[in-house]
Amino acid sequence: MRHGGGDPTIRFAVDGVWRATNTPEGPGTIHLRPDGTARSWGPGGGWLNERAAAMAGEHDRVDGFDPTSHPVVARLARRMRHVRLTRTERVLDALVPAVLEQKVTGAEARRAWIGLVRHAGEPAPGPVALRCPPTAERVLDVPYYVFHRLGVERKRADTIHRCAAVAHRLEEAVEMGTDVLDQRLRCIAGVGVWTSAEVRRVALGDADAVSVGDYHLPHMVAWTLAGEPRADDDRMLELLQPFLGHRGRVVRLIELGGRTAPRRGPRMPFRHIARH
């Protein structure tokens, strides 16, 4: 759920996790404590409390997941046995930052997300200084020149506006399942397989969502599972096939505890389009 250490919508602290969001009942802030209890503030507090367990991963089911078919996955699953996938049931909260992450460095995407939240997000209710992610209406009101100042070119800005325009259709798909949400997401120009998977993994806790089209992920999966420093999406999916139904879970374990493939060539440069 967090997009960088400076994400103003969420805070990790010694007393637990604080998260602010917009719910169907209004803005709300929830505090998930280490002892398993939760407290919330704002009009959306009741809605958040009802979904606190799912947000913390308690509803994540590992039925059918057999990590023993690969020794590395078995070791990762054993070492990180408490890792669970979250389910927020808020699509736009996951979709906007996912679009911002398309084809750019992580640092660029995080900077843009933080800037957008500070520009268009409202102060969150509760005792902690958080901000709610921008609502669909607020996103639609953000002009392109603001996106430009945040380092976001027109293509991604237009995609975000298109997503916000149909946000109600996306949010209602949460109750219809991952296939329906995937279909609706990919009907939006600028939203493809990668973005859909990133959203479904967070909003629905989809354990099989694989971010096909990622710049680094195929190399990481292939290096961790097969000792191959380079791979394409087809090879990645081939290696993940034994875990069908839980491929996204395996990817998450690899991201958290796998080996980074050897780098070749220069890193992707950090762009400053606002200077142009």
C-alpha cells in the first residue's frame, strides 16, 4: 500500500500502521495496532474497521499453495511464513500510483505520487498528520500543467484522468471479482496487463496477479528460480507455472527475499520533464 517512505497517506510506526483513505462513506483513518486491534476516525471509520482484518492480510488464503515444488520457493515460504497479501477494496488508491509507475524509475513515481497527494488530497481525520489520496473528482480537477510540474508527461496524466472518469465502475467491480476488475481496467486506454496486476494484488489481494511487462521482474524471477540472469515474460511465466493460482504470491516472496539479478548496462536515468 505504501509508495515510498514519504507517502503521506500511510505511516509505519512503533505503535502500528496508520492509513488514510476515502471510503464509500467518506474519508477515514485507521490505526492497525501490533496487538491485532484497530481504531478508526472520520465518516469512513466504520467501513475501514469492518475491513481491517482483510487489510492486514488475515483473509488471505494459502489453500492450494505448494511451495515444495521448488526448493528456493520452499525456503522463502518457510522464512517468510507470516507474509500475507492485503485487500484494501479501494481501486483508485492503487490505480493512480500504478499508472504513475509506468515506464519510469521508482524515485520518479514516488515523487509524483507524493506531490499529487499533497496537491489534491485532503487532510485526513484523526490524530496523525496524514492526507487522504485524491478522490476521483479531485483528480479530474488537476490540470495537466500540475502533472507536468510533478514530472508526469501527458500520456500518463491523460490515463489517470480516464481512470478517474470511470472510478465508480472500477470500485463496484470489487464485489464482482478479479476477472471483472481486470476486464474493466484493461478497457481503459493506457491501462494494460502490468497495471491491472499491480492494482488487483493490492485492492483484491489477488494471489495469482503477475505484473507482466515489468522491467526487472522477469530477470529477478529467473535468477532466483533458475539461476538465469536474463529472461523475458514468457520465461518468467513458464517458471511460475507450477504455482498457478499463487503466482503473485511467489513473486511477492521473491521480491521480499529473492536474489537480484546481475545488472548489465546503465541504470534508467532520472528524468526532469518539468524543466522543459
